[in-house]
Amino acid sequence: MSTERQADFYEAELPQASRELAKLRASSDYVAPFEIVRRRVIDDVNEGRMTVDATVVIRIGNVEETEAASGVGVVHALDVALRKALLKYFPYLGPVRVIETYQHATGDSTEADVVSVKKFSDGQLLWTTLAKSSNTVEAGWMSLLDGYEWRIINENARLRRMNANPRLSRR
């Protein structure tokens, strides 16, 4: 990719969900709906077959939840484990899925910067996130976290509006 195209790629406008999250996070009174305490991935070969297992520990308020899952890749295993933990507190995330994912690296070596874009859907809404890192897994993980965090914030705001005025529309 030419230097000119690389610059265009990095300066592209953030997707709406990522822009909204960046603005919220810049606020001094923002409290994230969940916190990642730690994550662990084991990428292994078992009986000649590749296996990826992930464990995720999240904190919601004062409560920690630990979940583990297997996946077809590192980010998929992390996604499955994270969803298992989040669904206990945010059941409306049930229909949320990553429907498209894209990663792009630019640079001269395996230390290249990576941009991860994920498109999410819950069957009614569509939203997109973008994260950058020099680590492929970290970029994918951050864009995944942003997608779930954005949906939780969006739903919490909708519920507040509904409680304030029950005649408002459902979305």
C-alpha cells in the first residue's frame, strides 16, 4: 500500500460507535458498564488439531465473573467467553453478533500497525467499531469490547428514556 493510501486509511473517520465511545470516555463522569480484570488465551495443538481456549474475568460493580470458552481463533474464543460473562448482567446482548470483521496491517514487518474493524448487529441495529494497535489480537479484542460496550450504553440510555416517558418508542 502506498504511503498516501496508508495515511488515508489511518485518517479515515471513526465509525459512529467508536466516535460516541471516545466522546463518552473523555467525560470525567463516565463509568464503563464493565471492566476487564484479565484475559488469558491458550493457543495449542491437541491430537493434531488446533485448539484455542480463552478465559475472561470481568468486573461489574463489585462483582467479578470468570468465564472460559473455546473458539476457532483467538478473538472468537475471547468473544465467546466475554459474551458468556456479559449475558448474566445484560441479557439483551443475546442477539448481538459480529457480522463482519476486517483487519488491516501496514508496515514493513510483523511489527506493523493493525486496524481492526468490526460490524455488529442485534437484528435491528447495526454499529461499527474500529481499534488500532501494533498487536493483531489486541486490535481485534479492543474493537470487540467497544462493540459490546456501545450496545450496553445505548440500551441503558433507551431504558432511561423509557422510564422517564413510557410512551416513547422502543428504540
